[in-house]
Amino acid sequence: MIRHLRILAVAAFAATPLHAEIDIRPVTSEAGFTAWLVEERSIPFVAIEVIFPGGAVLDADNWLGATSLMTELLSEGAGDLDAQGFAAAIEATAGSVRFDAGRDSVSLRIRALSENRDEVMALARLALTEPRFDEAALERVRAQTIASLERDARNPNTIAARAFNELAFEGHPYARPTDGTPESVAALSRDDILAAHQAALTRDRVLVGAAGDISAEELAALMDALLGDLPEATVPLPDYAEFTAPGGITVIEHPGPQSVIAFGHAGIRRDDPDFMAAFVMNEIFGGGRFGTRLMREMRTVRGLTYGIGTSVATAQHGDSFQGRVSTDNARAGEMVTLLRAEWDWLANGGITEADLDRVQTYLTGAYPLRFDGNASIAGILASMQFQGFDIDYVNVRNDLVRAVTIEDIHRVAERMIDPESLHFVIVGQPQGLEDLGF
Amino acid sequence: MVTRIHPRAVLAALALWLGLALFASQQLAAAEPAAAGSTPREFTLENGLQVVVIEDRRAPVVTQMLWYRVGAADEPPGLSGIAHYLEHLMFKATDNMEQGEFSAVVEANGGRDNAFTSWDYTGYFQRVAADRLELMMEMEADRMANLRIDLSDWLPERDVILEERSQVLESRPERVFGEQMRATLFQNHPYGIPIIGWRHEMEILDEAAATAFYRAHYAPNNAILIVAGYADAEEVRAMAERHFGPIPANPEAGPVARPTEPPHHAERRLIMRDPRVAQPFVNRVHLAPVRRAGDQAEAAAFSMLGALLGGSSQTSVLERRLTHEKGVALSAWAGHNGNARDHGTFSLGVTPAPGISLEEAEAALDAVLAEFIENGVDAEQFERVRMQVRAAAIYELDDASARARSIGADLAIGLTLEDSLGWLGALLEVTPDEVIAAARALDRRASVTGWLKGEEG
């Protein structure tokens, strides 16, 4: 099925804001673990999301990819169960226990029917605290991971993202590939995996969100059983990463009809007073949906691309303001020229009061639509904690969006947006770059 | 996260049964409180518009979906891609709304909207706060009857769909390979033509072709309206009568006869080479039964076969034998797609482990399939799959939009609401013997086997 992307024009109707009506309760267990809970009893299952801050940034330079490979192996056998046995036991409950490693965290997503929740939780605890890391599983998953990394090495989107990170965060863990390289993964030993397990999953770096058919008391007991045996954190989190890429163009030759262009410059910190203004500015300019300035200029008017997006990429240990677009090789130079002109437009007060009104109506109206099921609510609850929000953020978030003024937008644009600092990583066989003055 | 790409989607619409089908059993729905999981209500307007309402009052949010029973398999010869191109143009102007106003209004109301095209249907949807439903319906009805295609819109939009083809298809050798596989599997039916279209034909699509396709197929009697979420069936009926009711039926519109497949007599084999391929793999696709109105048993057996052979990356037969025990595969897959009007597919394949050739991998795959037929279904595995089918019914109640998609897709391919709700039951009625019979029925003469390789090797 083919997703359709579209455009923004004049908004004809004003929306009255809809209250989210989400009742989030803080839960604290005997052992001192905390969670945010939305109790929802109409469907007999619970969704739980656990985030362990840290992730691949904890990898030492000489074992890149260890956290990622370790995380893959958590569901490959634990306690008395080998890989097949563990998977069969989960399948028999019709629950799910999924681990994922990212750059800044490892996450655990659990879904369990009320009728056999205890069995699912026992299996999750086993995977978390008693993984076997059997030699056979290690070698099989290592081979799969290397194959995946070799595929990534020929994927223009991955090539562009990696090259951009290398330039943007030189000397920082953010410059490294989250999943390692074929060479680094080939060199990892079982001891490296055990060390990564001790480093990444700890009782003092853990956040929990839950939604569905469960009480606060049940959740508290469940957390103590699941997390109580984990060790304390020993590996420090990295320092803040300064943005290091200078303005310019980096071309990486790659076969294919299109050029993938990753572009950006320094961003803004989450605790900056102008963060919300920057977020709203980006929603108007290029943020993740169809009615943005960049989609209109590059797609609707000129037919240059199927899609373009920018984001205020504010993360735990470093920030950027960056975007991605694909276009025909023959039109790559034109795209770069237009993007610099759009940056100019944004930096020099291009956004109008009407643009701001429209996006505020959209953002405040769309916010409650996110809370639409146990699985999505559990994910939002954990991620809000990870990003450092207060528990009542859900109730004030729309007020914060509405409080942003056009002066705020212009101030943050002037401060943050700089066409001269833009770095473009272009992967493909781009044409028309010769006369761009770089 | 490491994404281990299992090329399960080498045929664009190939979907594993656990993902696409609806598992809402009546027994379960009856046991649930009204807040979620209610039994859908169905009625038809005088002009033929079929309407289904799925009530779920947990959150004040509603999804409207309008499905047209027309897709890429209904395109005139030489105009491949016109159904999808029209889908893009439906977001432009109407006689009553300016270019782009549709989505602007959805956004101004805090909603999101999108659309999709398949071989059998084209769908449009919006997700909004519950009190905006009538506005969405008014606009959706407007563009059913009053689309206006201007030169300043359709010309750049044709470049957009060409860029879309470059980005989502031609930049990915696995997708190009899938397109070639499909074009080879279907000898006569238009399922062999890509939804997005062949590039050389897309380049000549224009306003006249889009308008003709729109007039021929977009009408209330060729559409299904699904409303899911915080809504009342009687209110939806009144709203639909107000906005869609005045649009006259088009007696010419409706599912049209398509070319169908003749008997296949020759197994086909493909080899594609592309320097961008890092991991070679072998994939085989057979013609297979579809779910038919009032008769889903045969398709259900193939779906259970797909789940047993390839439904789990650890315990399914192909992964267990080829990846875990023999160590000849990095991954192995199988799956049935019976969600189509005319012909289904069953596919299976292997990405070989390092040092194993495609020839060896294919031989190992054939051997495991023969062994499965010989040994029969493992009783414990069969029970686990059945447990997951039952649980899927509960999990799907958590997502009203997903229920709308499943039911809409089922009705759009000619199934009834009863069939849609009965699919779970059909899966649970399948016996191990029927699974083995389905495996035996996989006919190599009605299949294509493809090897995707890099330049070396």
C-alpha cells in the first residue's frame, strides 16, 4: 500500500481544544521503583514499557555494537530455556516480550493477557536477569547482525545518516554507529556481551510506563519482581556533544536513480527556554507531516521529491537541527540551492502570525489523538519520563504550545537557523553541485 | 536497533495473516463491555453506499475511512499507475474547495489524513476528535462527486509520483526484484502490474486519464464508509444520509470483470543481479487461494500453513530447521496472502548463511518442506499458533483504527461483514490434516522462484 503525502493551504475552521482526559497515576514499589500508570479495564490485557537510559553510548570504543548484540540475545534463551524453548514459552502465552537497543537507551515492551500475566512476567524477568548468551545463539545472531550491517552499508539512507553523525559529533559516542560495524561485531567475545549486560540494564537507571488491566498495587509488586535483581549502574553516561560539522557539502558516490541528502546544523537543548518555540517553528517549517512549508515548496509546487522532513533532533547527550530528502540525481544541485534559500527565509522572519495560529490549532487538537490505546499510552508514559517531563505535562502541554508567540518564533529562528552553517551529506550521483559556491 | 530485513515483503502486498486479518470473534465481543470491542453495525444507503460503524468509546476520537472498490488491477491497458495517481489528485481542488484545502481543514481541526492504493481498492481516511466527524464526512462526500483537476496541480504531481517510484522502489533492489517476480507470476491477470505503475507509462498519465478513471469508478454504489471510534451508529446513519445521500448512484460503476489466470503449466525461474545487493536470497511465490465470501476454509488452511512454516522467527518450521538446526540460513520465511479479490499468493524463501550457495539454500528449503509434509504438524506448535490467533482478537480491540482497516479491506475485496468477523473462527477450525493438504497443493508449475544476487558470486 502506498502512503500519500500532501499539502497545507488556508485553514477554514477553528478547533476547540479537546481535553486529553488521561488520568496518570504515579506508582512507587516497596523496593523504590517508580512507574506511571493509566488503569484501563475494558480490555483484558496490559501493556508495559520499560526504558533503561544508556544504550549504545555506553559501549566502549573497542566493543562497538556490544549493547545492541547483547539486547538481541536477551530473547535467545534464559534460565533453563534455550532459544527455541524461550520463544515457545512466550508463544504459548500469546504475550510478547520485546527488547530493543537504541543509541540512548534499551527498551523492553511487554504485552500480556490478564489471564496469564504472571507467566509472561516470569519469562520477562528471566530474559532480563538470567540470559544464557549460549555460544550457538551468539554465533547465529552475530552472523545475522553482520549481514544486516552489510546491507546497511549499501543503503543510501543509512550511509547518509552515519556520515552525517560522524561529521556532526566528532569525538563523541554519537559519532559512532549504534549497532557497530561488521568488523567490531565480528570481534565481540561472550565476555564483552556479559559486560554490556551488566552495564546497560541497571536498577538505578530505569523508567516504567504501564496501561491497561492492572492496579497500582499489582504493578508495584510486578516491578519489584522484574527489576529487583538488577545491578547498580557503574558505567558513566557521556558528556554533552558539541556539534562539530562546518558548513559545506560532503558527497558520497553511490549507484541509484536518486541522491539522498542529509542536512543540518547545531540544534537546541531540551532545557532551553526557547525549546518549545523551536519545536513549534519546526512544525511549521518541515516537521514530520505534510502541511509544512518545505513540503509545499519542494513537493507540491515543484514536484522535486516524494517527501521532505526536518526535526529538532534534541537527544539525551547532544542536539542538532536536521533534515532528509531524496531527489533525482539531476536535480540535487537545485535542491541544495532551494534548501539554503528556505533556511534564509526561516532565519529572516518568514513565518507569519497566520502560520503560527494554524499550527497551534493543529498541535493542540492533535495531541489527545495520541492517547488511543494501551500500547501507545504505555509507550508515551515511559518516554515522557525519559525526556524529563513532569507527570502533569499532559495537562499543561497544550497551554505551553499556545503560549508561543510570533516574537518567540522569530527570536529562536534568528538564534538557531543559519544557512551558512548548513552541512549537506549527499549520497548518490548528484549533478549541479559545481556552481553552488562551496 | 538492528533491523534484520527478512525479505518477506518481496511481493508488495504480501502480508502475514496475523497482521492483516481481523480476529474479532462474536463470542469474545459478547463478553466485552460496550466501551471497546462492540460488534460492528452495518447498513446501506439508498444510493448503494455501504456503511459500517465500529463503536469504541474509550477515547473521544474517531476514524473515518472511505474505501472505493477500485484499484490498480482495474486500470485501462497502457495507463498503469492511474489509480494511485488519482489518489494523489484527490487531495487537490474540488468545485467547492481550493487546492489543498481538504488537508488544511483536517489539520486546522487537529486531525490527520492520508490515503492508500492497492490492486483491489483505494482508501481515504481521517482521524479527528469525535465532534469533527460530520465536517470530515461533508468534505469526503464533496470530493466523491466534485473533484476538479487543474494543470497547476496535475503536472507537478506527476513528478511527485515519479519521485515516489524512484524513492520507494527503484532505490531498493529488493523491491525491483519483487516487481519482477510478480510480473512473472501472473501471466494474464493485472496483479502482475505494479500499483505505482511502470515508469514509461506513468510519464504519460494526465488529467484526462485521471478524470475518466474518476468518473467511471468513484460513486456511492462502489464505495464503503467505515466509521470507528467514539460514534453512534444512528447518528452516523443520519450524517451519511445528509452528506453522501444526495450523490446519485452510477449504474455503470462497480467491480468490473478482469482478465484472470489461465492454468499454469511451467515453473518459472528468475535471476536478478544488482551491485547494491549485500545479502543474496531465494524466494518462491505460488498462486494460492483467496478468502471467498461464505467460503474461507481453503484460504484459512493456507494461512495456518504460512503461520506454522514461517510465523515465528524462532519456532516456525523453516526457521527452526534451516536457521537454528542446520545452520544453512540467516533467516527463512513463509506466508500466505489470501486477502485479494481474484488470486492469492503463498511465498517462502531463505537468506543463506555465509558460505552457503543459493542452490544449496533452495535445496535445503525443498527438503524441509518435503519433511514437513512427510512428518505432519507438531501438535504443540499447532496449539501455540491457535492460542495466538485467539489472543489477537483481544489485542486488536485496543486499536479501533486497525479494526476499521481490517473490515474495510475485507469488504473492499468482496467479503461480507460476517466473513470478516468469521475469519478467526475459520482459522481455528483448520485441522492439521488440512494444513498438510494445503502444503501438498503448492504446485511448482504455478510458481516462480527467484534468486537475487550481487554482482559477484
